[in-house]
Amino acid sequence: MERLMVALAALLLTLSASGDLVSPYGSLWPLPHSLAISPEVYRLNRVTFQIVHSPESTASVGCSILDNAFRRYFYYIFGDAAGLGQTLDGTGSPDELGQLQVLLTASDPECTQHPRLTSSETYEITVSQPTATLKSENVWGALRGLETFSQLVYEDEYMTHLINKTEITDAPRFSHRGVLLDTSRHYLPVKVILETLDAMSFNKFNVFHWHIVDDPSFPYQSITFPELSAQGAYHPVTHIYTLKDVQAVIEYARERGIRVIPEFDTPGHTQSWKGQKNLLTPCYNGEKPSGTFGPINPALNTTYVFMKQLFKEISKVFPDAYIHLGGDEVNFECWKSNPTITEFMQNQGFGSDYRKLESFYVQSVLDIVTANLKGYMVWQEVFDNGVKLKPDTIIHVWKGGYQKQLADVTAAKFHALLSSPWYLNVISYGQDWRKIYQVEPYNFNGTIAQKKLVIGGEACLWGEYIDATNLASRLWPRASAVSERLWSREETNDLNDAYSRLTKHRCRMIRRGIPAEPLFVGYCDYEYQGCKEFN
Amino acid sequence: MERLMVALAALLLTLSASGDLVSPYGSLWPLPHSLAISPEVYRLNRVTFQIVHSPESTASVGCSILDNAFRRYFYYIFGDAAGLGQTLDGTGSPDELGQLQVLLTASDPECTQHPRLTSSETYEITVSQPTATLKSENVWGALRGLETFSQLVYEDEYMTHLINKTEITDAPRFSHRGVLLDTSRHYLPVKVILETLDAMSFNKFNVFHWHIVDDPSFPYQSITFPELSAQGAYHPVTHIYTLKDVQAVIEYARERGIRVIPEFDTPGHTQSWKGQKNLLTPCYNGEKPSGTFGPINPALNTTYVFMKQLFKEISKVFPDAYIHLGGDEVNFECWKSNPTITEFMQNQGFGSDYRKLESFYVQSVLDIVTANLKGYMVWQEVFDNGVKLKPDTIIHVWKGGYQKQLADVTAAKFHALLSSPWYLNVISYGQDWRKIYQVEPYNFNGTIAQKKLVIGGEACLWGEYIDATNLASRLWPRASAVSERLWSREETNDLNDAYSRLTKHRCRMIRRGIPAEPLFVGYCDYEYQGCKEFN
């Protein structure tokens, strides 16, 4: 029925059967930077195996972020081990591996802190009889190492849990590795966000970019301005995020080494901010207001009083050092129609350049955020329009031809974050993960100093066509392709090896409860079973 | 961040807010043929409302297919009513509707039978105080009417369950309205199939085309030839369909008025049939067998002995009057390489025309199936290649330019089934349901007699990129677009009206447990909650 596809299937299956496609790295994803797997193999005993703090560690029982992670990974290891997919000639009857000792070296292992852009995620793993060691500076590296250790464990056909003698030294290539979810175009229940955070940790993502409000709805329940969600959410009770919800998300993310960066996009994308009176610009039809509203009104003092209060709250609620301020896609038509704004433009000497008005507004908001001791991220238009920015501003590149955009942003000495090629809401038929995977962030004309200004990237899942029904299967394992590009070495780019590891990684995600979609024809030992019950 | 999409969002939301897009037909899907909804409104009382057999009905308690459906729809009505989305000016305090009486008129209401291609699905509904009536010839029409009745019930903002005084006369435009699932490229757990049958019944589909085996795997466990699945399934125990599984699917489908037509595609697409010795053609590399195998070997008598036994079993296991025999995409290269086949070609006087060999094989299989008193469906190549076919053969059109294909098939006086424009596994970004919806099966050059030979169509969900993780959200509500095209009148083709009804229909599917994906920006009163539990 499908000539081309069937031909492709035959090709891949043949390759697979021939064994050429089976990765020597098992199911590891993303691939560590340095890795030596020996054929010597050890058994793991479900009753006696322990993940424990090393006696030499600067952390100990009571460092709850690790205590919880030890327990979580114990379940993953003994509930969800993935097949390694290679024949392992064990050297005689295998010994037993008794423990994984986790050894933190920093004087402050950061047990109670939040992860930061500059947090070390470096770790080393030594698996050798009788005790494996995971060594890292702090809890963040330990969390990454625990994920890797769990991926090293596999079942043989007797379901014996095994691990090979292994040496790993690993650290991320980029320090900002994010996933953007959009909770405005469709509301996402908190549990869907938590599930995504779980899946992110399986892929070593470390930033949840929460595009929390936008034109269609305002689900964030502000303590200071409760009318924003009361009037702007799809439903004022069932389709909002309370303070408790937000805190639960932040803590769940923290426990997985994931930062939560909220985006409050202004002055455009604010149609749902109607709960705040006189905030949006009334559009005019000739002499009279048309009844519709445009972007935030930058000509009123009250706007900045409101923004100051709102961002003061946001700065407290979200502990991360950065806030994303949006600033994209401002439509000037409504501003042009409004006589108050025309007058303001004249008084300020902006002539008819509405980009100057936009810059005036954005500059004011940036100052407000700076006063709250927060750094900021903005979409690239803010840079494109020449707004004055602090040197440590992160410019989020989303437009096409990203090579030129990255070159421009870094030539101006700003930090850059890449998303243009990673709009995962956009779909096409077939294995589009390959294109996603082959993006190289350093592939632009620039000096070494410029390249260093690229701090990472984000997989964006805009919500026009996505809600709780299809989010997980749309995001995973396609976002996994982004995660390896941002974590692993530049040289890790063999599509066949990636295919072999990613198919196993996807099956592991399924065993851990994430309905990650298939890459192609095939099966998992343990298939996703759906959730509907039949009697 | 997404200029075009945001612009489109604004447009649609404005239209929606203006009320222009709200359908006068509420959430009905597919739209009945004749329909009058009055503003007079009745309440439904959860404690006392009953769905019962009418005293005049030829069916009564004990007709379990209806007894079960009454119970099922009671739950749907009181658990999952969808908003009607229109302001209803009730005429004073609304009366109560006490009952839905179901009145069957045929002397044999077919309580214990299986649905057939020629089964009547006609029904009439009269909703009027104090008792609503659903009238149909037999159980099949009653099942369709129960779905429609359940779609007429809605909640107001007080959650009072309401229904308007309504008159409906309805019957399907096409008698074969199918969904194809592919359980070979990925194995689908039985519960995923049952969930799909539920969703099909919500959309008045009446055929489950079970593409049960193909090249990648053979999950059907044959009683006569158990080695087929033992060697051909992805796993001989966990990735098979036992007789009990198949029977459960057939009965579950029957209870929803859905026929189950299995497809055993030969002579191509049979790489997984390796459990039967000497069935597949050994390919040669020059003088020697290459170790690979091609299509089924048509040159051996044993092939036909095997086929006779296999189809005897299949004919018993699957009660439907039709079997789909496939016959598509036969690759001649392996046959050409094989000396036994070359000799057979010479003996039969086929020259070098391998289409004649294919026809010889297909003809033999058709004769076998006919001897089992079954009708058959075949993919269009069998027709294209000039195989002699019984007059009632159904030709399944799947190639592009379907207008010409339909014209050719019906000009030759064969029945035609359309799938070319409805390969729902193929995806693109955006609202592709619109293109799916706008297909008109009669849009080809042909006489009225030719048009009558088009018995319907099927939405096909080939399994290269689909398994239990993404099946439901990929299929629904996109397949709903096919269901309305095949059920409703040709004139039912207003995209705005369809959008309004389909968004509500999708929210209703979610309340009934089907994770149907969103059409666009917006929300459901009751969002899908995912299935992972968090403590």
C-alpha cells in the first residue's frame, strides 16, 4: 500500500538484522563524552543492591534531593531496565555489584539550592566489582550520573539485571538545554507538566521554559492581580495554575536538576491580560475606539506601576535568576490608531518610528526586572530592534536562517540561545528526528569567542495543536534528538548509531510511563498499554 | 514566535467570539440527514431517566446487544454530556423527559447476528415530552440512533442535563465506513483496539479493517499453523493475538455495529510468514539461493494446499462475509531469479509476463476463498493487473489520482472502496482535517450507475510510525472528518459549521476516554488528564 515506505522498511530492517546498526553503547542517551565499556559483567541483586552516599561524600542522608533520587532510580533500575542490545560474553559466572556509592566533592553540595545556569553537571562513573562509584562536585552532577548509571543496567533474556565494567567521564557541551511548553494556547494539567519534567530528566534537559501566558489565555493566578486569571483564563478555577501548583512544578523540577524559567511575554501576545484595566491599548477606528485592544499601552504611567508590582511578585515566585520577557511579534497597527499614543510619540520625539516606542517600553521593563536582581532572556526581535540590553542578556533565536542570527547576536557580544530549527510542534511525515539531530549550533561564521557565547538551545512545543492528549507522544523521542545535540560531543553525530540507541531509549521511556512515539517499524519488549481500562 | 500561526489564531478566535462559528446543530457528529431542533427544552433526571425497549418493539429485555448499549449510553449521557454551545431560551421551567423508548420494527431485530454490508442503519428519533422515541428496523439502526441521542444531551452551566425537542431522520450515505489498523508494523495491545472500536462507534464507523499481518510481523496465532506466529511475531507470547483475543475484538465490535474484516495480504507483504516451510520463494543470486526470500511461491502445489487450510480457518474465525486478500505491491525480482519459477512460467506459457504469474496465484486464492462462501476485497493492483474477478468483488482504491481510479473500477462494473485521500498516518502541520473532510467520493466522471458502485471508504492508519503511544491522538479527530463525509449528506460540507461541531465532538471523545487531539487553540471544559499517577 505504500511503496516508498515499505522499501525503506525493508532496507532498515535488513541493516538491523545484519547487526550493523546495533550501537556498542547500548541504550545510553545522550551519549557521555568519554566512555569505556568492558565485556566484564556484574549482576545486580534487587534485594541487596544499594545506592548510597559515599562515606567520603560531602553529602549524606538528609540531603533529600539525593535521598529521593536514590529511591527513584532504584525503581527505574529494577523496574525498567532496557535491553543493551549486544551479545555480552561474560567472563565466567558474573560477580555481583553490591553498591553504587555517590561521592560529592564540593564543600557545599547544594542539597537545598536551585540549579543555576552556571551549575556544574560534570560527573564520573566507575563501575567495577564490588562497588560502583559516581563522583561529582554537587547534587546536579550526581543527578545526571544517576540517570546514566540507570541506563547502563540491562536485563538479559533471563531477566537477570546486569551491568558491565564501565568508565565514564561526562559533562554537558552546553549549559542551557531547555524544553518550552506553552500553557496558554491549551491549558496543560499540572500532572502533564510533571510527566514532562520526568521525561526531561531522562534526557538530561535542565531548563523548563514555561511559556505560561499568551494571547489565548492567562492561566497564571497572580496573588497581586487575581483578576488576570479570573478574567483571562479559559476557566477561572479549573484552567489556572495556583501558587501551590507553580511551587509544586518548581520543586519537582529542582529535584530533577531542572530550572524553571517563566515567560511573561509583553508588550504583544497579551490579549488575555484583559483582567487589568487600562493596560491594553484601545484600538481606534478613525475617531472612535473600535472596542478591540492591541499590545500593552506604553504611553501610560500606570502601565509601569503595574509591571513593577507584577514582576516583583514573579521574581519572588520563580527562584531562577532569569525571567523570559518575550518581546516578539509586536504589531504596531493598534498603536498607530490610538491618539494618546500618537501624542506620546510626539512628546518623546519618536517621530513615526514605532520601534522606538517599543524599545522605550521594553527598556522600562528590563529596568524593572533588573531592579529585582533578575537576569533576562528575550526573543530576538528585542535585539533586532536595537533595544539597549545588559551585557549578560540572553537572546533567544527563533527565526529562520539561524546561522546568520547567531553570528549577528554573538558578534554584538550577547549570549545566544538557539530554537529556530527545534520547533517540535511543526511536524512532517517520517523520521524528522534525523533533521533535528543533525543541527549543529556552532555551524555559523564566528570567532571562538563568539561560539562560546552560544549557551545552548531549547526544543519548543508551541500549543496551537497540542494539549494533554498528544503532548508526550509529539515531544518524545523527537526532543531527545535535541538533548543529545546539546549534551554530547560535537563528534557524536552518527545517525545509525543514534537510531540504535534512541529506539532503546524510547522503549525505556515507555517503561517509565512516558508514551514516546516510535521512530519506525519495530517493537518494544514491553509495549505501552494505554490507560483506558476494560472490564 | 510564530507569525503565521498567531495571525490565524486571532482570526479564528475572533470569528468564534462573534458567534458566527457556533453551529446550530450543537455537537452532533456526523450530522444527521434530516434534523429539526426546537427551542423547547427538557431536563433529564439521572435517577429516573430510562432507556427502555418500547412495548411495541420486536426486541425486548434479553436482546443483550441493546441491553448493553442502553447501559453504556446511560453512562455516556450522564457522565459525558458535551455543551451544545448555543444559548437556549427555554420556554419557561423545562419539563422533564422521562424515557427514551427504543422501537424496532423488523420481525427479526438481529439481536444475535453480525452486522453486514447490507444491514440497514436507518433510524428516526423523536424527542418530545414525556417520552422520546428511537425507531429503527433492527439493532444496527438503534445503535446509531443511541449515539445520536446521546449527542443531543448537553449540560448547561448549572450542569443540568438538557435535551431539546427534536426530530431526526437519518441513514448513512455509504454503507461501508471503515478504519484500517495495521498490527504488523507495530503490535497493538488488544485494549488499544477495543478503545479504537469505542471511538469508531462515536463516529458511526461500521467496519474495522484489520490489517493483521504484513512483512514485519505475524501476530495472528493460527490454530492450524501455530508456527506462523511462533516464528513470525515480534514475540511468540506477548506480541500475538490468540483466538480468544480475536473473538473478543469481534464481539466488542459486533456490540457496536462494527464488522471486522481481516486482511491476509498475499503474495507480497509476506516476509513474516517464514514459519511455514517452503512457502516463500527462495531468491537466487546467480546459480545459488541468496538466503533471502521473496513473495509466496506460486509455482508449488503445497502453497495452495496451505492456503486452502489457512483460509478455511480464517473463514471460520472471522464471521464477516468478506475477507481482504491484499494483492498489492508484488515485487517480481525474486521470482525472476528463481529457476523453479522460471520453469513454471515456461510450462504455463506465461512467457516473461510475471503479471500473469501473479494473476495465476491470485486467481487460485480467490477460488479458495469463494469455496468458503466468502466474498473478497482486494487492493486495486489486482484489478489493474487484469485478474479475473467475481462481479461482487470490492476493489480498494489507494493510489493517487483517485478520481481516475474510481472511474476505471466502476466503469468495469466493480464495487469500489476509497482510501487514497485518507491515509491518516501521513501528517502535515496544521488543520489537515479540512482537506480530509473536503474529499468528495462522487467527484469523478461516471454515470449514476457507476457512482452507486462506490460503497464507501476507509481511513487507513498504516503503522510505520504508529503504536499504542500515539494511535488515538493521531486517528482522532482526523478520522472523524472521514466519518462525516461517509455518513452525512453530500451537501454537508460547510467547514465553519464542521469546525464548531467537531471541536465539541472532540471534547466529548475526551470525556469518554479517547485522547483525541485538538483541532486548534482552545479548551475543553473537561480536559484530558493523561494517565500517569503522581503521589
